[in-house]
Amino acid sequence: MSPTRTQARRAPTAEQNPADPPPHAPEAPFLRVTEIFRSLQGESTWMGLPCTFVRLTGCPLRCVWCDTEYAFHGGERRSLEDILEAVAAHGTPLVEITGGEPLSQRNAFLLAERLLDAGYTVLVETSGALDVSPLDPRAHKIMDLKCPGSGEVHRNLWSNLAHLTPRDEVKFVVADRADWEWAAAVIRERGLDARARSGELRALWVSPVWGAAELEPLAKWMLESGLPVRLQVQLHKLIWGATARGV
Ligand code: SF4
């Protein structure tokens, strides 16, 4: 008897391993991951707390002062379940999803949701160049708006500002006075100062490019401005050095 069409479709091929899932089984969600590690949170209002970092691979931007170029390529393809297990093994209630630009992988949104469902406090560090609106509102966005000195100022997606909530923080990494002047103008013109004062934004940060911008003049400009911005140094680089990885 010749097989029906259905029987023919289900017949295993010579190459098929019996351990493989059937070809029509839905694929488990996965992400490309550069590293998962536990450290002290070095930035934001969460600075100083133990935190597990999930660094996803890939970024469509190329900031001239980028300190995580090693996350642009490579990485390891890991299932969502595997990532959740690795995070649980580190045992911190605080988790940051970072990159690279983590939102360049669609499953980053699912990862945030699953971590939140599991009871973690979740920070998502994003460039602000990609749409944040699909992100679970329980997550805390740390949005790094790009100043002209980054070479990527044209990538800022200004519609993202409408999706910021009292949980969220905005950061400007400044290389020089021109960057500071630009950041101050954006803060005023887009009403971020009023939102920070009223509590509609959790914090506004200015952070010097490591090794390129001096702290003292930046502090002076900030004081002169009267803006509700905070000065941020990268705590992890003070402790472990600027090029240390996985700490
Ligand atoms: S967005 Fe972040 S990871 Fe991407 S190039 Fe800029 S600093 Fe590097």
C-alpha cells in the first residue's frame, strides 16, 4: 500500500536524529548573549546594589566612545529558559538587561516580561534609538540619549520620551562642553527638567565620557544651569578599572 500524503510528510528522513524535535514543533525562544554575570550596579539610582547583568549581543549604533564593542558580534545562542536559570543561579533580586543595544533582539521584550513575572526588579539599559513602547511597563528603562559627540545624535528616537514613566531614568554621556550645552537644551526644550522635578521621571543623569571629560568643569556647568540633573561616575570602573569585563 502506498502511503497517504500525511504519512509521507511524517516519515523520518535518513538525516533526522530521533532526539530532534519534530520539524513542525515551535522553536523555543532564544537570544544571543555575550555574558551573564553578577556585580555591583555601577550607574543609575540603583548604583551600589548587587545586580545580575544579562548582556545581549548586537547593536546597530557605533558611538565613538563605546566601551562595549566586544558585544557587537559573536555571543552565544541561549534559550530563554537557560538565561532565566543562569540569572537565578546568581541570586540577586535586581537584574539589568543591557548590551550592546538589548532591544535590537525582539526576544529581549519577552526576557524582561519573564524576569518580571519571576519577581525580579528589572532595569533595561537602552540607547533610546529603538522603540521602547513594547517593553513591559513594570521594567525600569535607563535611556541613554545620544549627544553629538557620540557621532550618533541623529539616531535618537524622540517619540520614546512619551513612553518614559516615573520608573525611568534618562542619561546623557557628555564628551565636552558642546555635549553638555546640547544636553541642557534638550532637557529644557523637551520638558525633561519639569518631569524630573514633578517625579514623572525618576532621575536625569549626566555622565562624563570615561577618560575624556573632566569632572570639575562639568560639575560647574551643572551647578550654573540650575537643572535637576545628577552627576554620575561609573562606579564599576572606579572599582575594577575601565576595561575589566564580567565584573
Ligand atoms: S548604543 Fe551603547 S553599545 Fe551601542 S555603540 Fe553606543 S555605547 Fe556602544
